[in-house]
Amino acid sequence: MGVRAGVTLHVLKLGAGPARSAATLKRALTGLRVTSILIIGYAGALDPDLKQGELVVVERADLLAEEPQNVSVGEINLAGSWQLASADELFILAQGTGLAVRRGTALTSSSVIGVPEHKRVLFQRFGAAIVDMETAALARVASTFAIPLSCVRAVSDEADDDFLATLSYDPACSTLRRVAEILAAGRWLHRYSQWRERSLGARQSLCRFVTCYLDKGK
């Protein structure tokens, strides 16, 4: 917690995944008096025009339904959609960072989406700019508390990147088979280096945005 420009700010690390992050936010909102929420984080690009490090101001968050095993990516439906707050204001503010920024929809999945073909299918089906694992679940929680929620994410992996493919959703694989395939894929040092490189660029973009955001009241 801190105070900046006369405004009390609470910073909360929510954790990864829709269930964990939503539960963390719900506990926090039960004990805090909050007037608005800003979510920041990384996302994978579904739109092939998005590049690593670009910012996306989320206008709407769509939640992918959790489907039983053996359901293909092309058959997964939506469990809900939430309109986010302050997209116009945040877009204008983000432009002041000098970084590339767009507005778009975020698709929230309970699984990693790292296979380029899966990203292409989801982009064609839903038209979402990015995919993440929290935004829509957090928007659902915020709506139950009647608190406006906004979100800005930085692209950590592009639509054609496949370095997360071995961790990605695969409806045809059992848990044991997925573990075996992950181990067989190997080259973990290289994959970790790729993740570090892309997350660093995304983190730098978010830092520039947050600095601009916090200084807007000065």
C-alpha cells in the first residue's frame, strides 16, 4: 500500500490462472475499500499483427469455458464476457509512453495457449487480440463487487511463437503423456532464455506505462 498524488494505492500479486487469481482478488476485495482496479501483466498475441512488447488496452474480456478432455480448441465455447472500464482514457494515456499500443479483446484461458495453430483458430473464432489466464476471471469478480476494472497488458509472445508449445493445451493428451512430451522436447535452457527475453521486453513496456499512469495526477 502507498499514497501517490493523494490517492491510496494497493498493489496485489494475484497469481497465475483464472481460479487462483480470482480467489486472491475476491479475498482482497472482501477486506479493502476499493473504487477501481487496474490489471497489468503479460499476454500472448492472437492477432498476427501484434509484436512483442506492444501494449494492449483491453476493452472486453472473454472467458473460455473449461471443457472436458478431448475437446479441440476449435470447439471450446465462451463462458462469459465482461466490458472493461476506462479503455479510452487508458489508450490515450498509453500513447503518451511512446510505445505501440492498441485496443482489443482479451481471451482468458485456464490453460497455456502456445501452439501457433491454436492461436490462429482462436483468433478466427473470437477475434480477440490477446490471450491470457486471468483477465476475464478477474472482471467477473470485480463485477460482483460493482467495482470498475481496467486492464493493460504487454505482448510477451507473438502469434507465430512456439516456445510455449510444449506447455500448451492439448485435448488429445493425457496428463502422463503431456509430461513425457514436455520432458522429451528438451532444450529447456534455450526455451527459458526465449521466455526471459520476451518477458523482459514486455516488462519494460509495462514499466513505462505504469510510470505514466502514476504520474498522470501530477
